[in-house]
Amino acid sequence: MLRKKRKKGIKLEIPGFGDRVIHTVLSDYDGTLSCGGEVANTLKDQLIKLADLTDIPVLTADKKAKSQDCFGPLPLTGHILKDGDQELLK
């Protein structure tokens, strides 16, 4: 089985708690990354930079997100949630 190479991550130095490295940034799509179903160009640029360091899985309840290709060439992994328990799943 091939393992995906882990990205470098973002190192946080937290006094009194120790160093931590973030390898994954989980986000919601609706109203967090998007406004009116669109991702702002300035945010796209920042997401591309962040994706060089971390994996970015994105949760959404919008079934159209995949068919409309909302993420375009962004290096995000979209996960469309089923109807019903979306608040709980998020």
C-alpha cells in the first residue's frame, strides 16, 4: 500500500505547552471559505500557500459544490456530507 507523503506542516511554539506541528487544516465550505458560493481570489491565493504546508479537507453540505467545481484548481479535498446530520457531522 502506498502512503501519501506527509507535508511539512506548520510549527507552533506554545510556551508552557510545547511545540506542535499542524499537518491538516479542516474547514467548512459554506460561509467559511465561501461567500455566496464563491471563494474570493485573495483567499484562493492564501489557500494555495497553506496547501503547500498542510492537507486541507473541506466539509460541505452543498451537493452542487462538486458538480460546479467550486474548488477549481485549488489543492483542497472536498467532502460532501449527507442530508440530515450535517451539523453533527461538522
